[in-house]
Amino acid sequence: MKKRKIMKSDEKRSHRLNYLLKHYLTNPTEKDLYLRAKQMGVSDSTAKDYIRTVIIQAQKIYSK
């Protein structure tokens, strides 16, 4: 019997943000990013927070 690893909320958030960042870098539209976040089952405010965080990270990557 396998034990399932239980992810902490900060780990889950980190995984989600990494996924959204990879998606945003290939398809940089806020609307699509919002829809992807909502598909994860998060609230509107959390989806908007994810969008802000991902866009900031993408800007850092583009400025390098």
C-alpha cells in the first residue's frame, strides 16, 4: 500500500504558479491565464493573485 504525499498549501501554490508561468510564457494572455487558474478550482481573488504573481515573474524573466 502506497502512502500519498500530502502537499502543504504553499507547495500546492508553488506548483500551480510554476504551471501557470510555463503556460503564460508560451501564451501571454491574461484572459487565458485566468481561465487556466479557474480550472484549478481556485476562487476569483486567488486566480487574480496568481495572475499578478505570474506576470511579475514573467517580466523578471524577460528583463534578463
